Amino acid sequence: MNIENTLNRAVKMLNKFNIKNPKLDSEILLSKAISKDRRYIILNSHEKINKKILFDFNNLIERRKKGEPIAYITNNKEFWNDSFYVDKNVLIPRPDTELIIDQVLTIFQKNKQLQLLDIGVGSGCILLSLLKERPNFFGTGIDISKKSINISKYNAKILQLTNRVKFYNSDVDNFKIGKYDLIVSNPPYIESVNLKYLERDVINFEPKLALSGGFDGFSKIRKVINKAAYLIKRNGKLILEIGFSQTEKVRKILKENGFYTNKVLKDYEKKDRCVVSTKI
Ligand SMILES: C[S@@+](CC[C@H](N)C(=O)[O-])C[C@H]1O[C@@H](n2cnc3c(N)ncnc32)[C@H](O)[C@@H]1O
């Protein structure tokens, strides 16, 4: 078997199981099995594949066939300017979440020095991307999941940011340490009844703890805003990712907690996704 036949067979298999991007996924997984990049796969389509690589590749395709996300199979996801280690214990970073990074960089200039808190840090994608962009930011990340904190720590080490970041395994309700100039959070915000409508790659594989916003979708957002009101300095910024239908209620909760809503930003589908607010 050469690269081309192997890929064609895998694409057919993934198609049969209704996987959305069978060609791209097969190329990525073969790159992983061969330990070369996708360019190599495309440029060397007549190269023969040995039995060991074929065996490893077939195992990867088996996992993808069952819906396991590519990012979990390859243990890698690109976010902003970096690659992050991910596995089934953390949410896979989403492109929409880059809106938070974009806003922070717009608001705070390159040399600004400040204390930053990320509530529900997950893989560390938001916090660590911001620390990389802003050399005088000092960061704290908290998460209720111990496994997610371990992954954030690992990503901080890979990105050489350990000297400017601290992590705590804590429920937001119990966290009391520090006063912050900037708080960011992408809390779980999906209503529990709607979890079953998520794509099977998401609901069957990503942690429920990272997705479920409780009965009305607001239980975690409310906790984050209530706690942020105590942990933030006066005039500090709170930047949140939200569900597209949650804007009005989030504005209300922010107001009740002494925050002024500066702006609401839309995602790639032109739906409300990110709220920038200031503590008054
Ligand atoms: C939607 S994920 C966001 C992860 C990451 N910040 C990102 O944007 O990809 C929400 C995170 O909040 C954490 N979380 C859920 N409930 C929490 C709580 N009560 N206190 C602290 N963290 C919580 C979850 O474990 C998960 O890592």
C-alpha cells in the first residue's frame, strides 16, 4: 500500500460513518502515524507505507470513525498563535474564544503591567495566549477540574510562561485570592436540556463540566460575575464569552453586580459571543 491508496481507503471509511471532513482528517491522522507534516503526505503520495505505520494509522481512523475529535486524537489544537496540548479532560479551544484575546489586546497596550485572572482556565488557551502577547501581565488560572489544571500547567511549561503564572484547583465559589485589573472567563453556558442537541463529536467526547451551564444555562455565568465583583479592582475589566441568546440577561446580571457593559461583540456567524464590561 502507498500513501495515496491508504488515504483513499480511509476517506471511504470515514465517509461511511458520516465524518464531516474525511480527506483532511485522514491526511492529518496519516501525518501523525508517519510523524511527518501534511505537506509531506501530499507531495509523496506514491511512497510505500510499512505495516507498523499502517497498523497505527488504522487505529487512529477507528477512533475518528467513532466521532472522537481530531484534536483529542492528535493531542493538539492551534489557538491564537500557539499549539496547545489537549485531551478529553479539557474543552477543545474554539476560534470564537479568540475574540477575548483580540479585545484584551485592543484595550491594553504592549507594555501595560497588570494582574489577570482566568476563571475556568481549561487548557490555558486564553490565559497563556494573553501572557505571551503581553510580557508584563501576571496571570492566575483557576479551574474546578484538577486534570484541567495539570494540562494548563503543562502548556505553561511548553510555552515557557511558568514564571508569570499561578494555577489553583478551585471552585469559583471558594476562590478568594488576589485583586485583579482584568478578569476573563469562558464559563460553561449551555442549558442542560440543550446538551443533547450538540454535535456527537462534542457531547460524546468533551467534558460535561466544561459545557453545562445548568438548568437555565446561567448557573456558571452568574457565579463568575458574582465572584468577579469581589476579586476585581475598581475600573477593572471583566471580559466574558457567552451564548448568543444570553446577552440581555448577562447585561442585567452585570449591572446588578456593579459592572457597566462597554460592548457586545459578534462571532464568525454574526451572533453575540463576547461581552466587555467595567467595574464601576
Ligand atoms: C467552557 S470551558 C473553558 C475552558 C477554556 N477557558 C477555553 O476557553 O477553552 C469552562 C471551564 O470551566 C471549568 N469550570 C466549570 N465549573 C467551574 C466552577 N464551578 N469553578 C471553576 N471552574 C469551573 C470547567 O472545568 C472548564 O474547564
